Amino acid sequence: MTHTILHIDSSPLGDRSISRRLTAQTLTELQVKHPESAILTRDLAANPLPHLDGMTIGAFFTPPDQRTAALNEAAKLSDQAIDELIAADIIVIGAPMWNFGIPSSLKAWIDHIVRTGRTFKYGIAGPESLLPKGKKVIIVSSRGGMYSESPMNAMDYQETYLRAVLGFLGLTDVSFIRAEGVGMGEEAVKSAIVLAESQLSQAIEQVA
Ligand SMILES: Cc1cc2nc3c(=O)[nH]c(=O)nc-3n(C[C@H](O)[C@H](O)[C@H](O)COP(=O)(O)O)c2cc1C
């Protein structure tokens, strides 16, 4: 089966990044399984999306046939990011935990893709996804501490937030790979990576 994979990285740490190392491993394994797949990479550290400004939000809420050239220009980055999301049937996201949440670069991407009239709308029963169904999301997270168990799991706004916002868009088939405790020394990093690699191989086994 041929897949279109959207690969998103947000760590600014290049070769030292654990989430980047694991998203790369994910792509390698997906390519071994499905060599014909196309990969589109969006590097949010190298090419950050800007924070939403008033002009851009104005463009989002102006029907396309009423937009001026300036408003069309303001919506362009968001349109591109949404087109990539629509085209992909597998989305691989590298998400470091920063201050119990996600880096602002990744949040900026989310602000550009969660857009009424393009990726969701409010119907009479509440929010409805406008995205094509059947997309698989693999999120590779890396965290200095351990959040899988109480009491620290109450501080995990990274996984809870990502699941909530992606679920809002109808993206509910999400595998969350966790490299945890990577701030606790070299041995902890090694075992976190081994565990995360086995989690990601299991996630890839489920990909048809
Ligand atoms: C700005 C910043 C904030 C961080 N905040 C947290 C945090 O709240 N909790 C945590 O467990 N680790 C935190 N860390 C550690 C990172 O999650 C950890 O180093 C992880 O490996 C980063 O992903 P990366 O290696 O892909 O860059 C933080 C690191 C940085 C640079």
C-alpha cells in the first residue's frame, strides 16, 4: 500500500534531539514496510510558522470569494499547512515536552491548521471534522521526567492537549510513543529510547 506521510519535527536541537531521532526511526520503518510512500517534511524549527496576527485571523473568517489579495496572502501559510494535512494519510509528529506542554513552534502549526470552514465546522450537534477520515497519527514525545504514573501524570499537558486538539479535528487514531526520563542520565536515555523504539515498532505494525 502506498502512503502519503506528513512528517513534522519541532525540536530545535538537531542531532541532539531525541524526538527527531525517533521520528527518523519511524520514517525508516514506515519506508521499509511501504517503500513507495511519499514523505513531506515540515521542520518547524528550521521554518517556523508565525504566531497568528489580526490580519490572518481576519482572513480565516472572511469567505474566500470576499477576500482581498492581502487577505488571501495572509491565509496562505495556513492554507498550505492544511493542504498538507489533508493530503497525508499518516502524520508523524515529533513533540518534545516543554514546560509540561509543547514547544510554541508546534502550537503555532496547530493554530494554523485548526480552522473553521476548512478543518472543522460547528454543526447543530457541536464541532464536526471536515478532514478526510482514516488518518493515522504517530506522535513521538520526549520528556526529561516521567509522567506515565501518578502524581506526575497530572502535569502532562502535552499528551492530553495533543489528543484533545487532534480529536477535535476527528484525528482519533493516535499512537503516542513516549521517551520518558531522558533528563535522568545516560542510562535512562538509553532505556527510554529502547522502550520508545519498541512502542513505535508496535505502532507501525498496526499500519496497513
Ligand atoms: C525549554 C525546555 C523546557 C522543558 N520542559 C520540560 C518539562 O516541562 N518536563 C520535562 O519532563 N522535560 C522538559 N524538558 C526536557 C525535554 O522534554 C527533553 O530534553 C526532551 O528530550 C526534549 O526533546 P528533544 O530531545 O527532541 O529536543 C524541557 C526542555 C527544554 C529545552
